[in-house]
Amino acid sequence: MPRGQTSDLLDRLNAGTQYEHPRKTVRGRRRPKGVYAMATDAQHRKIESLRIELGWTPNGLRDWLSERHYIDGRPMTRIDSTADGIAVIELLKSVLERMERSSVVGDQMDQ
């Protein structure tokens, strides 16, 4: 292969490996100490949908959660782990269930 063709071939082969900018590494959120699995986006969406179903504002939910604590004593305003997300979801579901039950009882008493 003549020298000119060789250099053209090498230029074409190396063209795919050269980058204008260095590649950036994408890192996820850093886990807090003691958290083994971060709360998922699905959990955050579920909490948000329960908040809307209850008719609460974001600040109202935050204030209500600040009055409650996880088993280890941390306030529920931070939802770091999947266990935190599950605890908040179950708590909100029980509040919604109680509200629905009380409205059914109230409707029956009106009749």
C-alpha cells in the first residue's frame, strides 16, 4: 500500500476515537451515611400523588411530616432511603384511609 493511502486509512480509522471534549463521567446522587438504597423516583411520585389526593400543599405536607419521626428519631422531612419512602407512603395511605372512612360515616349519619 502506498504511503499516501496508508496515512489516509489511518486517519479514517483514528477519526472515530478522537473527541473534541473529554468524556464526562456521570455520577448519581451520593448516599447519606447508613443509607443502602436511595429512595426511588417512583416513591417520590407516589408521595406527591398522595399529597395531591389528600388536598395538601407542599408546605402543608412538609409541616405535617416535621411533626412526625422515624423509628430512629429522625424527622420525616428527609426521605433518603427506600425504607424512609415506604414509611412515609404507608403513613399517608393510612391518613387517606381514615379521612375516607370518616367521610363515609358522616354521610351515613346524615341519612
